[in-house]
Amino acid sequence: MRIEAARSVLCDSPSVETLELLGASRLAAVRRLVLWYFVAHSEKPEPLLPFLHDSAVGLRAESRFYLRRRGVDNFADRYFLAAESAQGRKLAIAIAGLGETADPAALEVVARHIASEKTPVRCAAVVAIDRLSPLQTLEPFLVALSDPRVSVSNAAH
């Protein structure tokens, strides 16, 4: 129902406020519709940049795809900046984004967060390390396997 409502709103030239509200939806499918709206109605990369920091991995990947088509490809730099200043959930998203870039320099930054107090950050760090160097770094996985939070130890599996 919400997806159909969002789709109909996006067909009627929505206001900036409406786009912001839909872009902040808890539903990734609604946020994806907003991404597609910007892809279809703007040649500029700026409206797509916030989707690099979306909580849904698919939306981050899709935004990188469309941004590359618009000449933007410095994704690791953007995630490095976010990882320096973000906290909590935003930090976890930045760490996950670093893992998705395949930038070898990201491994050091990601590894610093394997012992974070925040469970989502530890989970993101485990997955990112696996993506960046799955066979080179075994120690963080051993630490994560003994983590008291099930979500972190599951991520290490």
C-alpha cells in the first residue's frame, strides 16, 4: 500500500518536502522509488549522493552504479570521511560502505572498529573485513565468533 501511494505521488511532480519525506521512509522499496525518481528526472549527481549512506546495501550499490554513470567514483573517500565523524548507525553504514568499495586502504580503518561498543558497528566491520580481505585476516573473525552478541558472531560465520 505504501509503495503504491509513493509511486502515485512521484508521478505527480512532487515537492522537495515530499521527496525528503519519502526519502526518509523506513521502507527501502519506497526509498528506491525516490532514487529512481532522481535518476529519471535529474542529470546531476547531487540528489543521488545521500543514497550512498542508505542502510540498505542494495540502495548503496544502486546509487554507486548511477553515480558512476554521472562521473562520480570517489566512493571510498566519501565513506572514509563519514567513518571519521559518524557514530552509531551512521558509522556502521560508513564501515559497510568501505567494505563495498574494495579499497585496500579501507582495511585499516575498518579493523579499528572490530572492537566497537556498538553491535551494528562490530557487525559491519566483520562483514567489511570479509569483503576486503577474506583470506588474509583471520584474527578479527576469531574475536567476532566469541562475541557475546549473536548478530556479531553470526556475521563472522
